[in-house]
Amino acid sequence: MKPIRLPEPPASPHPMGGGGLPDIFQGDVYGVVRRAVVIGNGFTSSENQSIGLVHALGLSENQTLYRVARPRGGINEWLHWLPVSLHKKLYYIMSLMCDYSQLLIGRRGKRLIHLPKENGAGVGLSSVLEADVKSIVRMAKENFEKDGPLLLVASGRDTISTASSIKRLASDNVFVVQIQHPRSHLERFDMVITPQHDYFPLTSRGQEQIPRIFRKWITPYAPPDERVVLTVGSLHNVDAAALRSAANAWHDEFAPLPKPLLVVNIGGPTRYCRYGADLAKQLITSLHNVLTSCGSVRISFSRRTPEKVSKVIIKELGTHPKIYIWDGEEPNPHMGHLAWADSFVITADSVTMLSEACSTGKPVYVVGGERCKWKFVEFHQKLREKGQVRPFTGFEDMSESWSYPPLNDTAEAANRVRKALSERGWGLRA
């Protein structure tokens, strides 16, 4: 039996005074967002954008993480260009027709891996449920009168179909935010949050780099509309509270280190930022030049760092008394680095690492920016214009500091979500 809805409250006889609404009507559950669903794609950098936004909105304690999972291993590594639904169907057909142990061994020697019903690797969880449109829609509708509207936040190409389907089937019960540009059909979401450089193809410089015959095929097709929120970089879960917590957690390891502490974060080449051992050698030379003005240096590699890059750096710098290179074993010191570093050197390929470092207000130097093209050039230029990054030349005095207004994309995006919810007649749990 459904609960009985209370009648609408009468208008306050004192609209400008102290009358207001009776307590029973304040915070009406039907218009208050108290819970969030995150749709992830299994990549930490992507999922952290959604989790960071949910945290900034104050819903971290009542969030559920689902994941759109692709088959992994072997020939699957060559099929990621397919839509995820088609990839899964093709995988199922292949699994029926082929012998795993002999026919579908990929170039890395990994066999096809069974697609799990639950997947929690990478977020510290034992299991994360597979994102199922029907079950999430059913939950949003059936719990609406008890728990109120549902905020759904998704990030990454593989989540687009799932998030838009939930919006279509439960539009009265959910507010859907898609992080990272879905390339088309923006009307399928309540809000899209994406970096400004995603619209680089529409700028005059972007158009000059596209042959005329291909311009109509390059997305996005149109300028951002009212549902699009533009950021400088990527969203993340690094804020003042997180940095204070990390400073306490890593105090015993970082407090005794000689100052200034330089943190070096090394990513990996991408389609628009290509490099190899050549960049590693450039970085090694520059670091040798600045070591005299550093107290300590800590170096971290990402999962994307090629072995040929990491090997060169470890060989040349691994035995230096001032330098410590993280071995990749848990616990990951990344948050401790952000909290305790006096300055950063970061490879130009990673929007996420640069965005997080620039949120601290500390000096950030970029290495390899000259190897980037297309929209990455736009991103780096925007950071330079805001005074948040400088190129790493190897002639810096690392004892000299400089500052700037920290990059605050996540908090600003959260404010836009609050405003959009308010315009819809909904609010957030206080």
C-alpha cells in the first residue's frame, strides 16, 4: 500500500516575515535529493571525477557505485573501439566458438577473461555491481516516495548508453549528470560537465587543423548549450579537507624529509601527447640540474607509464640519495604527495594529474608540453593564462615558490548542479 500524500501546504500569510512553511512540509522528501548513484567504467581517473562531484555535493555517505564492465584480456584489448553492448555480444559469440587456451591469446599472452558479474578492483571495494538499467530504474521509481529523487553521475564513453537510458525511463525520478562530453545527443542528459578544451574543434585554430572534408564529422557539432557546464580541467576528489586528512595520515613519512620537497608525476604517451624514452632523458637532465635546490624528490609512475620510460628513469635516478621512486606497491602515496609537496613536475599528457596538482595552489611545472597537439595545447594554454603552470626547463630554483588561485572546478561544478536542481524544484539534503 502506497503512503498517503499530504495535501499541499497553504501559502504563508507572512511571505516576508517569520511565517514560512510548517515543519512537516520543510525538506519534503519528494523534492530532496538524499542519495546518489555513480556509474563507472573501471578506470580510476574517470570514476574519481564522478565520486569527487558526489563528495562535493555532500552525498558521499549515501552513494552506490555501479560499473559498466567490458571483457578484458586477449583479443578484447583490440575491441575497445566498439560500443560496449556490441563488444559484450561479440565476446559471448567468441566464447562459444573458440577455445580460450589456444585460439584467443592476445599479444600480451593473456587469455580471454570471463566477464564478471561483480567487479571491484581499483576502488578498494570487494565487489561493484554491474550497471543494469532496469534494476536502477526500478530502484529510482520504487524508492522515490520514501527516499526522494536520485542523483545519477556517470563518466566515460562506456557509461553514456546506460546513463541516457536511465534518464529516458525514469526522467521524473532522476537527475542525470554525464561527465566528459558524450559527443552528441546532449538532450539525453540533465547536465553535461566537460572541459573547455573538448570544444577545441569548434575554435578557429581547431578548424584550421581539420581538413574541410572532415569537419562535419568532428564532434562536438555545436557550441555548448545551457545544459553544459564547462571546466578548465577534470573533476576529482581532492579538496582542502582531503588534503588535511592526507597530511595527517602521511605525517610520519613526509614530515622528516628535507625541504623543499619536489614531487614528480609521470604519466604515459597518448594520442595527442606522444613521447617515449626521449622525454625520460629530457626529464632526467632537467632534474639533475635542479637537485641542488631540492631537499628531496619523490617520483611516481602511473599505470600508463611505458616500461621503457620507467626503466630509464630508475636506472639513472634510482640510486641518488635525494630521490625516492615509488615502487607501485600499496599504499599509494599520491594524496600524501599532494598534501606535503612544495612543488610538482608533471608530464603534459595527464589532465587529471595536472588538475589535481593545480587545486593545491602550489607551483606546478609541466614537462613535455611541446610534444602535445590538438586540444591538449588548448588545455595547457588555459592553465598558463591562469598562472597555474609553468614549463619545466631545468633552470628553476626549486627553493623559490609562487602561488595562484587554486583550480576549483569540482566545487564550481557542484554549485551548478545545486542551481539546476533548484530550478527543477529539488534541493539537496542539508
